[in-house]
Amino acid sequence: MRIFLIESGGFVGVPLRYEVDVSALGAAVKSALERAMVTATAGPQPPPTSAGGVCIRMVRDDGSVNQLTLSHAAPAPEIDELVQRLRACATLVHKR
Amino acid sequence: MLECSHNPIHCILPPYILDQLSQSADAKIRKLAIDAIEAAAAMRAQRMMLATLPAMSAIPSPGAKKHRLAYDAKHGSMWSLPGTLVRSEGDKKTRDATVNEAYDYSGHVYDFYQKIFSRNSLDDKGMSLISSVHLGNKFNNAFWNGEQMAYGDGDGSLFVRFTKALDVVGHELTHGVVTHTCNLQYQDESGALNEHFADVMGVLVSQWRAGQTAKQAAWTVGAEIMGPGTTAKCLRTFKDEPAYQGDPILGDDPQPKHLKDKYTGSADQGGVHINSGIPNHAFYLLAMEIGGRAWGKAGQIWYRTLRALHQTSDFAQMVTETEASALALYGSGSIEQKAVAKAWKAVGF
């Protein structure tokens, strides 16, 4: 499994892609992430804002992909905390 | 973990756990879970409402005049905003340069809008300017969240601290001005105009502080926050040249400078940071054609236009309104009116 964080919007604008070192994640974080991906409800979304946000992109070994996007203007506490933990184990992906 | 002041299960448990707990046989746990679900739903509803009614999110200042509040997010997450108050209006400098930059530069931006455009803060009613620094851990961005500014420290390689550059602060605060004027929808051409106004006012406040003429100015955005790990010298440029090419992380500058090269995909909310390059270049051409200080005539035409546009205004309406503003401010057949038409024509309109 590979996990990416794609930061977009804000002042920078250019999407910045980070790859999470999955081996550095604890079992509890992995479990919380899996459940968040499965149970995240779509619901009504706030209108897009200049604040931007972060997308968690999970690419499983079978090639299936799950994504979850969090707006910086409307953070959800539980997902926000999860993103913080993923960021701590992530490094910027070089384009070339 | 996040700190919770009331319901202990509100902040630390994900929704699926709350769903389970809300069906617990233990009445106390059931009530706590239901309260937490209600609180989270209320918060989401509040944020959605504030996005459409910006006046409700404005924090009034004492005396309706310049009033800055700088907070330290202490590397917390978005949810932790604003953080701990560390400097209020009139307070002495702190030992933290980042706090002082956020405080000082938001003051420069307030002064710029007041002296150049007679505008009293973002809402023209003296709302407080709230800044939070040290957001996240090496967070590579800064943003206006509809209520306040938030600045990351950068990772020290691609970016350094985002408070270092006045144009960053001017850009983010101008998103607040846009919110309280035409409130341009943040997608497609109206979103590109939202970014454009933020870039324009960001560079103008920097030029104003430096006393630069249009010819003396660099016309770059974000030059001072670029770190040692990138070949890019800035994030965006108003000139007809790429801000960067072949950078290992940023790649190639995607901004077009002519309508024929407009991005039509769905990324970046329909290219809001990409297609802003077109009106940015038009503004640069206008400022160079008029000459002198860009915040003067060109800036006045743009500020008047900002107040004339509406939420879904597109590039064509921007062209029409800038020409109408030039006419209203400087007269029919004026150098300024001709320069506006010439600038738009040069970028494809």
C-alpha cells in the first residue's frame, strides 16, 4: 500500500505531492485511516475557498484507490488529526 | 491529541466510533456520543454558512480601527486555529520574528488599503486582522480561511516561513477584501479573478512600501519565501516569462499569459492559480504603459473594478468593468482608458 498527501490551493497554488512512509505508521493510525476512507461520508460540501486543502490518496496493492479530501477552511477534527500524523511521516515527491 | 474543553469524546474519536457509541447500552456514553455528533454537525453547518455570509465571520475591532491579533498555533493542526494569543494591537514586539512579521505586515496591508483606497480593513468596517503563525509542522503554505490568516513555517528547503514576505500577507488579506466585496466564487474564471486580485494587491502593497515605480518593481510573487532546495526564484511572475522551469519539485510554471493558452481542465478548481496569469500580465502591461507608481492609477482602476464585480464575474466582465472604471475615473479618450484597452488586447481580449 502507498499513501500520498496532495496539498493544494492556498497561497502556493501549485499542488505539492508527498509520499507517506507507510512503514513508519503505527497500527492504530493505519486502522483509523482505513476506517476513515471507508466511512467518510460525502454529505454537503462547503463551497471551494482560497484556503485550499489536502487530499489523502491511498493506493492499495491490488491497484484500487481511495481518496479523502479535507478543506483547510472546514477542517474535521478527527481527519485533521490523522493528516497531522501522516504529514509527520511524509516527504515531498520530486517530479524528476 | 487535540485538546477538548467540554465533551471529552468530541475531538479525539472518528465518526464511525461515535456512531457505534451512540448506540451503546450505557446511557451516559450514548449521550456523550450523541452530543459530540451534534456538535460536529453544528460546526460544519456554521462553517458552510460563514462561507456564504462573510459579514458574519468578521470580528469587529474596538473602535472600528486598525486592530491586529497575532496567535501562535504552536504547530497544531487546522482545527487548533487560532491558537494562543501572543500579540495584540499596541503590544511590544515579541521574541518571535514570525509573530512580529505577521503583526507588522498585516499593519502595512491595513495602512495600504486605508491610505490608497480609503478602506477601513477587509470589510471596510474595521474588522480585526487575525493571524496565526507556526501552523502545523513545516507546513508549506499560507491561507485565508474565511475568518483569519494562517501561516506555515515552510520546510526550510522548498519554502521558508510564509510571513517573511509582505506580498504573501497582502495576497492573503486581499482574499478577505474580495470576500467582503464581490465575493468572487473560487472556481473557473471567477476564481482566477479572485487569485488575480490577491496577487495584484500583494505586489502593490510591496511596491508601495518600497516606494517603487512600475519599472523598478520585480513583479514577482513569493520571491522571498523560496527556499534553498528549489531552483524557482519565485512562485508567479506578472511578466511574459515563466517563473520557473524544470524545477525538481514544482516542475514547469503552468501560468499562461494570453487567452489562447487558457487552461480548460478541472484541476486547481478550474485553474484558479493558473489562469490568473492572464489578467496578471494585463495588469503589468497597463502599469508599465501608464508608468509611475502602479498603486496609483492602475491600482485605483482595479480597486474600483473589484467593487463593481459580482460572485460569478468572468474575464469578459472584468475587461468591461476595468474599461468602465478607467472611463469613470479618468475620462473618455484618456491615456488611462486607452491603456486599459491596449493591455487587454495584448493578452487576447
